[in-house]
Amino acid sequence: MPLTSYAELLQDARRGRYAVGAFNIFALEFLPAVLQAARENQAPVLLQINPIHFHLADLPAYLRYVKEQIARTATPVGLNLDHGKNYEVIACGIRDGFPSVMFDGSKLPYEENLSQTRKVAELCKTCGITLEAELGTLNDEGLELTEETRDRLFTDPDTAAEFIEATGVDALAVAIGNAHGFYKGTPQLDFDRLAAIAAKTPVPLVLHGGSGISDADFKKAISLGISKINIYTEMSAAAANCVRDLTKAQEKPWDYPTLLARARESVKEVVAHKIKVFGSCGKA
């Protein structure tokens, strides 16, 4: 079916009180794994590519291929640029064919994040592009979550409302104790803060750093307003662990295409599980 817009996917999820899984597909074998899981579970999904992986392929050509595969898929599928760190990367992503983008100014001082997000929002509005932004800082360093740390890193509900009004973004990624990569210890998500953010903001909310959060915490976060959840590290680890285990299992080298096929299957299992946990199974 035709490419489904980011905005439509998230608005449907927000109304239906489920979350759309956003899965990174820079590795060629990840793309069919995600699409197959979406078809088998009749679920909407969002495909994403992070600029840190742009060097691995001819991006415009790869995006054309991705869109061709989406057109052959009978479930709603969107495509998004993940974690564009500056205006130039966002502009190049739009030029190369992304229909929606995520600008990540979360590591910037608030006023600079606000200013740069406004600039990106103006470009996106001119081009008819959906924009996700981020406010707050993910706890990637695994810092102890004291009151001071929470106040410094986490998204403030009142500031989030002001930020959205000032920028006009279509979705907001929040920091509530989530982190990229695998967690250093057990994730401690601030659900009270999430509920307060959702009550004060009019746009769908996004949870980055989904790999490592428990199924129960995912479900609670969705019930409190999360409409999109990013997954990458868990997919990558599943593929790498599959290849490692297979190559250790026998002395004779495996055929490389067979390794890729097995890795693809392991990624599909991760994606299918997340789809079910996120409540998007059967929502296509």
C-alpha cells in the first residue's frame, strides 16, 4: 500500500491507545524482517534510519528501494529520519526522500534547542514534512536518579507545553528515565511525570531507548500517553548473537547468505514481540 504518513500513524495510535513501533532498518536484512513481522501481525510500523548509518549505503537509492518495498506491503508503514542533529542533516534527509524527520536538540541548552527546532519546523512546514523533536536528556550515562538528576535531565511538563506551542512540532520525544542502548541497571521510568506531560501537551509522545524496558513498563507508558516507541539495540543484538551462536556451533564455516537469513529471522522475532506488547497487533 502507499507510504503512510508519520502523523497519521501516531494520531491513530494516540486515539487507539496503543503505540507504533519505530524500528531502525539501516541493515538491509532488517527491512524485510520488520515488514514481514508487520504483515504477519497486521500491524502499522514506522521504519527509521539514523544518520550515523548513512555511510553504509547510497541513501537516495536505498530510500527508493525502501519505498518500493513499502508499496508492496499490505499494512500501514511510515518512513522517518531518526535523530537528525542539525539543520543541515535534516535538509539533506528531506532532499534525499524522507517524508518525516526527527530533530534531536536534546543535548543543547533549552533556548538553543528551541531556536533550532523552530528553524527546522519552518523548513518542514514549507516542505510538508512531519517533525518530531526532543525535549529533556536521556540518561545514557546511567546516572543515579536523584531529585537533582531528574530535574536536570527529565522533561518538564510545563516547559514541554511551552516548547510545543512555540515550535509547532507534530510529536515530542520525552525523557523520563529512558536511555539509548542497553540500560545500566533496571530502568526507572518516571510515570507520574509522563502522565503530567501527557495532560499538558496536545501532540503524540515518543519514547526513545526502548531496548531493555520491561513489557509491563511499556504497557504502562502507553496507557499514560506514549504513541511511538523506538527500537534498535535489541534488534541489532539479536542479529549479532544469532550469528555468533551459529558460527560457534560447528567448525565448518557457514554460508554467508544463510547467516543473514537466520539473523533476519531473529530480528523478526524481536519486532513481532514488540508489536504485540505495544498493542498494535491487528491495528492495520
